[in-house]
Amino acid sequence: MGSARDNILGRLRANRPHAVPAPAVYTKPLGWDRERCIAEFMTRMHAVRGEVHRVARDDWTAWINRELPPRGMLRGLIGRGAVAEQFAAAAADEFTLTRYDHAIDDWKDVLFRDIDFSVTGTLAGLAESGSLVLWPSQDEPRLMSLVPPLQIALLDAGRLFENF
């Protein structure tokens, strides 16, 4: 006669779940080349009133310096990291930049009242849906993309995929 422990272990072993099959692959390759991905992404973003501007990798700061002042967008929010440092170094003199580098409770009024735009990076983009994959972090908290009236989200075309 087995011990209670052996009986319990025996029942557990007998009732082990069966192997779980691998999930189906949800992506459907569309066969789009890079230019088609970019065109489809832009079309879908424009459909939801998103602006997409194709600029060379080294020209995005110049684009912001040229484009935002005529729109009256002069008060920017930057985080920490490469994107923030690159923009801070190249920002036109008329910009007033605020760094998101302290607790929100200390400057919530400023964020909601005195910021015109934010500049953030992205993890990727999905052409089929016209989606940006944001990856909030301590360097670029989620509020940077939610609160300012304008978010400039930088997407490297090499990180634009057809779909998941």
C-alpha cells in the first residue's frame, strides 16, 4: 500500500495535461517589398489623419526645425537617450525643450498645459495596419505619446514590416 504522498503524486502524473500544440502562424506574408510597405503604411496613416514624412536618417532634426516653428509648435518634450540627445543638440534656438526626467507629480501642469509636441522613437511599424509599435520605457514614458497634442514618432524604414 502506497503512502498518501505517492497516491497524490500518482494522480497528478496521471492527469498531466497533454502536449499543447504550437499555435498557428498568424502572419500572412504579403510579398511586399520595402517601397510597397512604405506606401501602404503612409496610405493607412493618412486615412486616420496621421502625417508621415519621409526624411533621410540624418535629416529628421532639420525637418523638425524647419516644419514646426511655422505651425507655432515651439514647446517640445524630450526624454533621455539617443533620440533626445540628438534633438537637443540640433534643436533650433526658438524651441523650448523640457526633459521628461522627473516624477510626473512634480510637473503635471506643465505637461498638460505647456507642451506642444514630443519626440520619441518607435520599436517598429506595421504596414498592413498603418500601426506604430511604441515601446515606452523610463527614458521615454508612455505619457510622452499620450498627452502632447503632437507626437513626432521616429520610425526607421528598416523596422517597417508587412504585419506581425
